[in-house]
Amino acid sequence: MQVDYIVVGIGLAGISFCEQLRANNRTFVVFDNASQQSSTVAGGLYNPVVLKRFTPVWKCKEQLDLALPMYAKLETELNEKLDYKIPVYRKFASLEEQNDWFTASDKPILSDYLSPKIVKNENPSIDASFGFGEVLETGRIDVKALLDAYKSYLLNNNLLFESVFNYDDLKIETDSIQYGNIQAKHIVFAEGFGVKQNPFFNHLPLVPAKGELLTIHAPNLKIDYVLKAGVFLIPLGDDLYIVGATYEWKDLSAEVTNIAKEELETKIRKLVNCEFEVVNQVAGIRPTVKDRRPLVGAHPIYKNLFVLNGLGTRGVMIGPYVAQKLYNFIEKSEPLEKEIDIARFSG
Ligand SMILES: Cc1cc2nc3c(=O)[nH]c(=O)nc-3n(C[C@H](O)[C@H](O)[C@H](O)COP(=O)(O)OP(=O)(O)OC[C@H]3O[C@@H](n4cnc5c(N)ncnc54)[C@H](O)[C@@H]3O)c2cc1C
């Protein structure tokens, strides 16, 4: 079998890259062994503002301009509802925070995303006497639904091998690579935290950050916006809400923990005063990087081996952006921005 690309990993990074390949009529096959859950469990929020500091997310406009059309296109092609537009309300803890919000909403880059009006809290189940600031252009991608539908699409077209990619079996030639009976011009590794097993790219400074989320049932909560107040509370409908997430750098097991459950329950109780029941808990390992920029680029020696990783805490928005950058780098020789190029770690 001859293809243009082998893609290893079909999380948000892999899907975003495959979408570049489909848009440009490149042939490809994908390997995925479902060993990582980061995309499967993700809350799926997209939000152009860092809500701790009221600053814009890096390249937020460029990212949204690519991401939202990609998800809209997939929604149509996969015949699956994926993009739930929903406002994000940031709870204010003080008058000072309200003032900081006003100042930020006046700034040119942020004025498109921060509503200058303070939203009053009228929900008796929430304690928020200083009200909320509304973030605009936000929403939630149902990443699990996207992954399931995308994998079905790949399987139906014989493009997905649901098996581990064995690095030892890769044969690298000057202009191509060989893996079993597959010959490809290029290989793109998009394995998330799995890259730590990849002998070609495990030198990269990926910092795995485990995250856990709860799903709660709270019939009296009745909110129809995403609430951000320390944790995120994301309404799913039917009185169900996703709550999260935790950050843990030592325990990198795939399992859910009681510690995370208790931490999140405590945070919910601080935020809402109604009854709730935990109905689900999930865990995943985020592929984060110390300098908070993705890991994109070519292997320093083998020029047909590439990496697409380090999507961190915002894979929904940044995935499509970096996938396009990598595609243009490989196919159009467009240089990568220094900030995302893995070459920044070579010197
Ligand atoms: C709890 C939690 C909440 C989050 N919430 C959000 C959110 O609200 N919004 C947001 O934008 N981001 C969120 N994120 C971050 C987001 O999930 C990540 O940025 C994103 O999932 C990273 O995608 P990825 O494709 O790089 O990695 P992954 O999703 O880990 O995908 C890698 C894939 O590669 C496969 N793989 C690895 N090694 C091999 C191998 N050798 N052979 C075959 N297959 C292999 C794995 O099975 C996996 O399917 C959250 C993450 C967590 C953990």
C-alpha cells in the first residue's frame, strides 16, 4: 500500500491534521490504539480569553478563524452535532475584579470577546454577589462525539488501524518510510502523552498534566451558561453538568482518583448551594509544555518524520491552527513560527 502520510494518533491533533490532508487530497492511513484519553474526556470548551488574568489566548483570533469552520464542516459531513454555542460567565470575587474586567474589555484585542456589561446573578442556587462578566465567541465541542464519528468515518473508508504503532518496525529511507506493507512519503506523530514512548521525539520537553472531571446531576441548579469560578461548570442538558478540571503532575496513571473527586466536590459546594449527585468521573493526561506553546516540526535528522503535539489545555482551539502550520511547512516549505517549532529546544 502506498500513501502520502501515516498519522499516528487520532485525538484532536490527529483529526486536525487529517482534515488538512483531506482538504488537500492527500492520501493517508491512521494508527490509534486508544491508549490516551485526553481528547476523549476533554470538556471541549473553546474560549479566547485567559480568565485568571483577563488576557487574550495566544493567537486566539487566528485559532478561532480556523477551528470553528473545521468543526462546522465536520458537523455536516459526519452528520453529528458537535459545536454547542454557549456563553461563558466569569464569576467576580470582588469589586476590584469587576474593575479589572472593565479595563480589559476596553483593550482593542479583548473588546471583541469581553462584554463590558456586568451580568447580575438571579439564580438562588449560586452565590455571586459581584455578578459575572460574559465572555463572547465561546462554546463547547462535543469531542467524544467527534472522535467516535471520525473514527467510524475512517474505519468505513479503511483508513484506520486500531492498533499500536510499533516504533521499532519503522524503516526510514531518504524519501519515504516503510511500516509493514505501507509505504508513505511522511509520517506525523500525534500521540499526545504517548509521545514519551516514541524514540524519535521523546527528547521533547512535554510536561504531562493529569486532569479529572466529574459529571454531576443537579436538578435545582438550572444554569444555561458555562460558569467559571475556580472550576468550570458546563451544562449538558437534562440537569447534567461537567465540572472540572483538576491538575496533577505526579500521579500520571489513567485512573480516576478519590482525591480529585473530593477536590472537585469541595469546589462545587463553595460555588452552589443546591443538592447534586456525582454520576460520572473521567481522567486524561494533557500534553502540556513549559513554555505553553505546542510542539510542531520535523525530526532533526530524519526529515520525513514530524511531530504535532503539546496542545496543552486548549486542544479544541489550537489543534486546527497548528495542523495547518505543520501541513504548510511540509508541503509548501513555509517556515514554522519559532514559538511552535521544536527546533527551539535543540540549542
Ligand atoms: C480533564 C481534561 C479536560 C480538558 N478540557 C479541555 C477543554 O475544555 N477544552 C480544550 O480545548 N481542551 C481541553 N483539554 C485538553 C485537550 O484534551 C488536549 O489538548 C487534547 O486532547 C490533546 O490532543 P492530542 O491529540 O494531542 O492527544 P490525545 O488526545 O492524547 O491523542 C493521542 C492519541 O494517540 C494515540 N496513541 C498514542 N501512542 C500511540 C501508539 N504508539 N500507537 C497508536 N496510537 C497511539 C492515543 O491512543 C490517542 O488516541 C482537556 C484535557 C483534559 C485531560
